[in-house]
Amino acid sequence: MHFPPFDWNPPRRQLRQFAWGTALFLAVLSWAGGPPLALRLTAAFLFALGTVLPGVLRWPYVALLYVLYLMGRLFHRVSRTFSTYPARKQNTSRQAKPLPEQHDRSSATGTHG
């Protein structure tokens, strides 16, 4: 499994969705038992800021994404190390056979003779 390349310049739509998701998470957290007023105000501020100026949240988004990306790569490496299934090895000694040429079409010059 290959990881996708890391995106250092996310589009505004992704930043807006990040802001809305984070605001929703903070609102649910405030409802679940955290300090309600502070989390609700922070959620409202992030929602408004992400809707109007999503570019401001680029670096928090990139930082969180980078941390999660590194954790995913570490988990992948550890899980492959302790996996009970052996990793597939590529057989480099066997090369692909060339396909036979087919001459059932007319030549590319356009002549039929």
C-alpha cells in the first residue's frame, strides 16, 4: 500500500470543510461535558472564520494532517513488521515476454499494395 503524496497547498474547499468539522467536534465536545461556553464560542469562531476566510486555517490544517500522516506511516510500518503474513517479494529475474508482432493491418503509409 502506498500513501498518497502529502498536499502542502490544500484547496479552499478542504480548509472550509476542516473548519466546519472542527467546529462540529468542539460543539459536540462542549455538549458532552467540557467547559460549555468556551468551547461553544471557539466552535462558533472557527465556523465563521472557516466560512469567510478559510486560508487562515491553512497551517493548522497542514500541521494536523502532517502529524496524522506520520502516525499513519509509523502504524503501517509497525503493522507490517509484526504481521503474520510475509511481504510479497518481487521476482526481478523473470522479465516480461515481448508480445508477438501482428501484421494484419495495412501499413501506416496509407498504401494498400
